[in-house]
Amino acid sequence: DAGITQSPRHKVTETGTPVTLRCHQTENHRYMYWYRQDPGHGLRLIHYSYGVKDTDKGEVSDGYSVSRSKTEDFLLTLESATSSQTSVYFCAISVENSYEQYFGPGTRLTVT
Amino acid sequence: AQSVTQPDIHITVSEGASLELRCNYSYGATPYLFWYVQSPGQGLQLLLKYFSGDTLVQGIKGFEAEFKRSQSSFNLRKPSVHWSDAAEYFCAVGYTGTASKLTFGTGTRLQVTL
């Protein structure tokens, strides 16, 4: 158990509204990641962080932003949610120098 | 760009039968390779990993995988499948100097018949 929690676990929102998902870890890992999971696509990296205030884009970053003001928290924001962003979102951490990633329980987001 | 291919979207096996799930990666450097399992409605759990050394690696729940550089493959195997192994399985690859990022395959869903 890597001590990763995600909130909320489920959310339904309307098109055009802003949404923020939170990932919290208890073990001070440097690297954190946000993925989305969609049928037929596996997991795709949205954004990642390699330290406080250090973030970078993944392969599907359009429409998403992130922030990391504390080591333990990594926030994913959908500035204006669209139906194409309906998905399950997973946060992960990486154990330094191991490349192993451990995942949170996920957030199911539905945009109507 | 690195990529991972899992050619089988869905596999059905009988309980007690052997299992092999295929994974191919494409890139020139030495990869770090992983298999994850996801039960319905759950997060992903690390089954096993390959970094270097012995090309046959053992994981949890009786799974093993073999790294074959010549075939760019990292297939997952289990000698005797249990009904509780029904889940989705993901192969992933990472490389040195990439901020520990992983690229995932699209997954193989395993169904186990009794």
C-alpha cells in the first residue's frame, strides 16, 4: 500500500464547469502522475510532476492543468469539462530510482 | 516514441489451464518492463517487473514473465489459472532518463471459465 488516496471517488458534472481532482500521498515520493483510462486505450498519461512546482505534460494533456504546491498533493483540473473527458482518472506515484509505479483507487468522472 | 502492444484484447481460458499473455515493446534502449493487473472497479496492482539480470522473473499470485530482447517481448505466464485471476492485465515499459514515466499497453481482459 503506497498510501495514495484520490478524491472525490465519483463525480458527475455538467459540460463547461471546472473540476478539480485531488491526489494525496503519505510517503513523500518525488514523482507523481495523472492518467486517464478509457476502453480500448489502456492508461494514457495526462501530466506528471517531478517535484513541488515542477510539472510537465503527458501525451493527452489538452484541456487539463495540474498543480503541485506540496509534496503530498497533486491536483488535476479540467478548466471547462467536456463530454470527451468522461473517464476514470488514476493517480500514481513512482518509487525513486525504481520506475515502479503504484496507483490510487481512481476517480470516475462523468461529464453530462 | 516508445510503445507497447498487447495483441490480444480478450482471452478466455478454463480454470486449471495454462495462460500466456503477450506483450511487445518497441524502442532501442534497454527497457524496464512491468505487468499490472486490474480487477473490476479497482486500481492497478503491480504483478512483476524486469529491470536487468535474469530474464525470467517471478511475481505475485504465481505469475512469471520472460524478457526476450531478440523478440522485443515480455510475455506473462501462469501454469494453472484460478477463477480469481479473471481481470484485465496491462503491460508497461519505461526507460532511463524519462522521469520514471511508463507507457502502457491497451490491456488484455482475461475471462476464466469453470
